[in-house]
Amino acid sequence: MLAEGKLLVGFDAVLDGKTTMLILGSMPSEASLRAGEYYAHPRNRFWPLMALLLTGEEKAPDDYRTRLKMIVSRHIGLWDAIASCRREGSLDSAICDETGNDFAALIEKYPQVTKIICNGAKSYACFKRFNKLLLMRGGLTVVAAPSTSPANARYRMSELAKKWGEALTL
């Protein structure tokens, strides 16, 4: 059976030599891929959530570079569990034929990264599936947090803030 959907390739990791924690999505949405920015869909709650938890502000900066500085200055990086996949639309449930990003190489280059927070169940499942050897080595904490996607209507912002606040401080 042929996989459906276009072949999609994700973004490079956003981090620096001081990054100790990575937040992982699954694969950028169509809006994010078009914009060339993580979490670009206007209804995705990631950036407002990060602004609230990291700065106490209820509104995220409008400028993408300022958004990135907001997290990187707090030693947090961004990447995705999936390097490439096929998908029609933006739903994680439509992802197929995925390949994982090379976290072993990333951790080798950035050994100070000791914590990963997965943004949603698909990210968590893919990270675990593609990184069994890395996880067996130990020294890496991996946490699943509720998805900030607009498709995850189950969680209100206050509930996301509670769960993500716990994940960031574990």
C-alpha cells in the first residue's frame, strides 16, 4: 500500500551550547512549514503558553526571533521527534512513513541536554520508538506534556499551564 500525503521534512533544531532542555513537537503543521517557523498556526497555544510560564506575560511576542530568544535565553531548545514523514493536512493522526531525528548525534554534540519534553502523545511515542538505545544509556529525562495544538481542545489554557509548568520544573 502506498503512503498517502506529501513527503514533509521538518526544521533544524533550535538550541545553543547552554541548552539543557528540549521541547519536541511531532512534525510542523502546514502553517508552520509555510512560515518556516515552529508553532506558526495562529491557534496553537505553544507561544502564549511559553510566554505565560517563562515571563508571566499573557501574550507572546509577535516577532518569531523574539519568541525564540524568549526560550533559548532560558536554556530551552526546540526540535521535532520526526525528521520526515508523509501527511495530508496537519493532524498527527495522518502522519505515516515517519523517520526520526538523530537525537544520539544531537546529545553527543550537546551533552548538557538532559531533559526532553514532548509536546503531545505522537511526539512522545515517536521519540521513544526511534531512540531506544539512547534511552537505555540513561541520563536523559523524557516527559510527555499535553499537546498545545488547536486540535487538542480537551485542555483549557489554565490546564495546559499547570501540566506544562510541572513538566518544565521536574
